Amino acid sequence: MKKISSVTMLLSLASVLLLTQMPALASDDDSFAPGGTAIDHSTEQFHNLKVVMDLKAHYTSDVSFGLMVAKRITAYPGTKLIVVIEGPEVAMFAKKNYLDHQGAVDGWADLANKGIQVEFCGNSVHGAGLKPQDMDGLSDSTPAVVNPGAYPTIAHYEQLGYALALPSPQDKPAQ
């Protein structure tokens, strides 16, 4: 057996200790991260937001994703939100389809009852073979509207000072 000198053993032990402590040292040292540490504004509350959301509904899951985004936006005090729903899944809001999509429609109705304005793209409604009177009103206090078309409607609200929000759901829902 080969003898290991005490110096070699000390150096080996020191190397092991140094290597095991490197991750701890790196996490305490901002020089390992470009730009240092992020500034935390995660608890900041915005007030009186004016947002128009363009919800492109190609899949049923897009409508559910948009509902989640709308709820997050309206969590801020004094928020005014208008949601323009366009695309083929606007048909899920047709009265005749209510039972098939009751959960999602009820979620949007709840927001409408809280003052959120929901608008359906008139071009999408007509493209789905529907008429404005075929669509669910969602709320007596803030009834849904079938507008002339998503893009001119969004431009109109932007001229009134509303900021545009574009939720980005997956391209295609998981199967």
C-alpha cells in the first residue's frame, strides 16, 4: 500500500470542503448572476387600471385561460376591464350551447355581474352562423355586447385610454 502524506491528505480534504461550499458561496454572491438580484415589486398594488383584453378563442381552453387572466387583472382596485372575445369558440357563448359549456360561461357571467364588460366579435359571431340574439347576455347589470368587429372595437377603446392586453394561451391544448 502506498502511504499518503499528511500534506496530500490535508489538501484533498480542503479541496472537498471548498467544492462542497461553492454552491453556498455562489448563492450569496451576486457576481455569479448577470445584473445581480431582481428588485421585488411582487406585492405592489396598481390602482384604476383601464384594460381592453383581446381574447382570441380558437380552443375552449383559450376561453378558460382568458378567464383566469381576467380574474388576475381585476384583482387590482378600481380596475375597468373590457374583454373582446373573438374566434371560433365565441360559439360556446351561444344560448343553445350553454349546457355544454356551463362552467366556463358561468365564470364569465360572474365577472360580468361584477362589472366586467364582455363583448363578442360580431364577425366571429356571424362566422359561426349565429346572430346577436343567439348569444348569452351573461348579466342583467352588465350585459354582453356583440360588437361590429374585434379590431375596430379594440382601437376604439385604446383611443379612450384603455391599454391592450393579449393573453397568450398555448397554440393547441394538450390532448
